[in-house]
Amino acid sequence: MTRYLINRILTSIPTLIAISLVVFLILALAPGNPMGEFATNPSITPEVRENIRRSLGLDQPIPIRYLKWVWAFLQGDLGYSFTSRSPVLGLILQRLPTTLWIMGLAYLLAVILGFPLGIISALKRYSILDQIVTTVSFIGFSLPTFFTGLLFIIIFSVQLKWFPFIYNSTLQVTNLQTFWQQIQQSIMPVCVLGFYQAAILMRFIRSSFLEQLNQNYVRTAYSKGLPKLNVINGHILRNALIPVVTLMALEIPGLFAGSLVTEQVFRIPGIGALLIDSIFRSDTPVIMGITMVYAILVVLFNLFADLLYGFLDPRVQY
């Protein structure tokens, strides 16, 4: 397994290099101008503007700028923001706990709802319960998160006044009262993302279980007199989880990307909101830093899924 792990890491390096090169070229050739805020300021002369441009390294050719960025990235330096002049790594670490809090709770809710409902729906197929779960799951992943987010705000914030519709980024959790306030302002974004991911998980788990229920080894297990619960836990579940693991490995990084819309709807000061704001300001170092974080997450979770296959299926050889 160690050799396989080393080979996978080595093959992931060209992928990350290609992603960084494509993103850097797109940002460098995009029509946005990082100096746009200075251009509208009449007190800044063209000479001062050119000095600022030179200090940011924007006067150098694109290949030189890219090589300098790669060298700094390998040293753990993501550069400095063009707008705030703060370290990009510090900005990401400042926003990361909020994103992890919301995304972690959302995916935990998705797993708690998706797994049992998907299994029950497969075992009770064509029943009324199966039809209800199937209908709800279709509605869940058909509706975009920005629509359900606005719907939650209208119902639970404006009409019922149960939860705040804007996330309070200045809230400090110091006691039970502030912790409850943190829970209250997190319920709606967590439910919006959690229900969407749960709907996707329910459909995949149901399909995977139905595929395994008709296999010969399941009939053999039942013919031996094994209890139904033992057959489900010991035989069906393990094989049915193989495609689900692939889905989860791809969906967890995708959940961070999906947080872009949700964080904008609820004004959550997370990484998604930082990325959107940086795109509007043409802040290339911040965009590159967040993009590489997403790319590394995709590579790591795919590697984790491949390693998990060996525990779920003994036939898999590394």
C-alpha cells in the first residue's frame, strides 16, 4: 500500500500543476484589472499607479509571474492580497473555521438522513414510503440551493421570525447563550446544504442497494437461514457502499464549491464569500490560493476513496 500511495501522490503532482497553470492563465488574461480601484481615485497619479503596479509584480511577463508564484507556493507562501495587502494564507485560515462549521454540520445532516432513508427506500421498494422518499429526494436535488435558501429566509425569518436571516460574523461564543445564538444562525444554511446533499445520497444509496439485492450471493445468504439484518449489514451494505464512497469523495470537495451560493445568500463570511469578493476585485493571489485549496481537497478525497476500496472489497489489490 505504501508504494501505491507514493505512486498516487506522484501522479497527482502533474494534475495540480495543470490546474494551477490553467487558472493562472485565465486570471492573467481576464479583462479585470487589479488596479481598477486606484484608477478611479483622482488623487493617485499615473506615476504612483505604475509604482504600485511594479510593487505587485504586474509589470512582469506572465511566465515569470507564474514561476514566482509556484516557487512561493512550494515554500508555503500564497502571496499577499492585492486589495488588503494581507497574507493570503492568513485570510483563508481566518475564514476556514466558519466554512468548516457550516459544511461539516451540513454533510453530517446529509449522512444522517441520506443513509437510513436510502436503505429503507430500497428495502421497501414500490411502497408508499419508497414513493414519498423518492419524491422528496427528486425535489431536493432539483431545486437549486439559492432558491431553497431564499425560501427558508422568507418562511422562517420574515414570516415566522424563528431564525436570523443574516449570519452575524462578529458573534463570539463565550457562554451558552451565545452558543445558542450560533446554532440559531447556522440552522438555515446547514439545512439548505444538508437537504440538497441528503437527496443526492438517498438516490445513489437506493440504486446501489437495489442492484445488490438481486445478486446470487444475497439469495444464498437468505437460503442459509441468515437473519435479514445480518445479510444487510454483513453482505449487502459493504458491497453497496463501493459506488457511494466514490460519490462522497467527489461530493465533499464539491460541497465547498457549493457553499459559494449559500454563503452569499446568508451572508456567511466563509471561504466562498472571500472567493466571490476576490473575483469582483480581480484579486489574483486570493483566487489562486482558494482554487488550489479546492484542487488539493479533490485530490486528497479521491486518494482517500481509493484507499477505502481495499477495506470494503477484499478483491481490490494495491
